[in-house]
Amino acid sequence: MLEPLDFANLHPQPNSNMCFICGRDNPVGLYMKFYDNGANEVYCEYTVAEPYQGYPGVVHGGIVAAMLDEAVARVSMIGDHHHLMMSVKLEVKYRHPTPTNTPLRIVGRIVKLRGRLGKAVGGVYLPDGTLTAESEMTLADVPKDVLGDGLNLEALGWRVDD
């Protein structure tokens, strides 16, 4: 059984406007909210709705991978919400079907962050602690040519919501 998260001791992470996973204004997005422990882990508690299923009652594998991609990449922002990294390689192992309409916990955990590269792992868990999917990721700082003259956080709508 998973222990309840103590949100009073967790740090909310920012969301953007149009991201598919965290975007507050994306009409087809998931609207997920993420928190970190200030040290080495990122958490999200989320229930996936039926429109995101593959098989009846089972979350589409691409949605599971997208949730893990977001949660695991967000480890780079622990302690600095402006340190954005992107996925270089994501490996997902599906252990059990992930059910829709069921509370899930998605976790990302730092393995190592050094310089412009990092490694992190993640998992999707059912309330009883069953691991439905796990991932391993190599991350890299977002290249300067992608950012242009710098990351326009205002244009992204990058902020922590109340």
C-alpha cells in the first residue's frame, strides 16, 4: 500500500500553458500537477480518464510513456524551476496494464545529474503499490539553439499555480 503524500512538505513545480501533460490551457491535455521533495524525487497523483484508453479500461501505452517522460524529466527542476532538460533516451517497461479511472502515483527519481547530462528513473504505481510501468531516461540540457535568445518563460506561461 502506498503511503499518502504529505503535500505540506512537498514543493509544487510550475506548469506551462500548452504542454500536453501539464498545460493548464491545452484543450486535450492531461492537466497534471507535479511536486518534488526538494532532494531527489518528483511526484504526481493522477487519475487517467477514459478518453485516454487503448483497450477498454486500460490507459494507452503512449499516454503512460508520456506521463513518465514528464515526471522523470522534471527531476532536473528540483531546486531550480528554470533548469529545463529534455529527454535524449527513454526506455519504458510495461509491467501490468494501467487502468483508467484509478488513482495513480507517478514518480521520477534522480540517479545522477552532472553537468549538462543526467540519468533518472520513474514508475507508475497503483494505490496498492503495484508497479504498472517503469522507465529509465537519459536527459540533456535544452540546447541553446532551441531556446534562441533564451527561454521565454512568460510566453510559456511557466508558473506555479495556486
